[in-house]
Amino acid sequence: MKAKHVLRLQFEDVTPQSVAEKSAALKQLVNRRDDLMLPLFYDFSDYTAQFYGFFAPENVP
Amino acid sequence: MRSKSVYFSLGPTTSPVSDADPLDPLHRELGTLSTELSHLETYLGCAGGFLANQKEPRIGDILVVPLSFRARADTLSVQYSERLPGKTVMEQVRAFRSDLQEAEDARNTLTHTLYWCGPVGDTTPVASNHNEGKTCPQTAIRRRHTSIRS
């Protein structure tokens, strides 16, 4: 009988540098989101400032 | 009948547990990666919430909070096309959406992976390696990934 499910193992070298490159790519995605939002939705930067303002030390109980 | 707890032993130790693990640099980078993705997830939530209700973004935020990363990315993408129909920027949005998913998949794969310091197939526990003061060459860090495929 042919096995319907198989267990597959993948082996790959993963280094701190390779993970750091993925983190850098994530930061680029944040910049790209800004490029898509900020020029077309003018109030968005005010909103994000307000949102992150909630985390400012003076606003944390 | 009481169930029996099972503990995994790392074998006999010859030095304190607080010794640096050779995988620590990798662990730090994995932490950074997770944190960066969380920031991005929050950013996506802000954008999706804002587009849902620009007059009262707080209402949009309430709707977005329980959503997964994928759902936030979809929400942003769909609302973008609703708000700006026919804009040439939609191609950028589609590419952005695709790259978001790729980033999350990469994070998930890296997070749900067993890391192994040393040649693959070497069953020597990592702890005994580092307790003997051996270093772990970058190239010897391996990822073991299991998956069930039908």
C-alpha cells in the first residue's frame, strides 16, 4: 500500500547573518507601506503619531 | 491514574548552565526577526484600521485588533483597492501583499524549526558540546524542519 502521508525532513544552514537579512527585509516592508499610505492618505501620519503617542512615557499609567 | 511527566535530560554537565550557548547569536537574531514582524503587524493594523474608518480610525482599530497577520495584510490590500479604484499603484499593492506573505512564511518557518549546532545527523546533545567549551561554527548551524505531506 502506498503511503499517503510521509514525514519529510529538511536540512538547511541557518546563520545569524541570514536571519538578520530577513529582519532587514522586514524593515524595508515598513518603508514600502509608508510609501503606499503617506502620499495618498494625508491624515495617516497624524493618526500613526496619535497611535504611537499612546505608548509615550507620559501616557503610560 | 495520574499521568507521568516526562523531562528531557541534557546529560551530565561539567560547567554551570549559565555558560553561553553557541546558538545564542542565532537566538538573538530570531528574537529580532520576531519583534520586527510584530512591529510590521502593528503597522498593518494601523493602516487597515485607518482605511476602514478614516473619520474614526479608533473604530477601525477595534476591528483589526483580533486579526492575524495574513488577515491584516488582506484587509489593507482590499481596502486599498476599494479606496483607490483603478489607480496604477495597485500593482505595487499586490507586490507588497505578496512580499508580506513571504515574510510571514519565512518568519514562521524559522520560528517553528529545531536548531542544531553541529553536523546534521550528529546526535550529540548541544548542551554537552557547549559545556565542553566547543564553539559552533556558523556553517554548522543547521535547521531541521519536519512536515507532513499528503
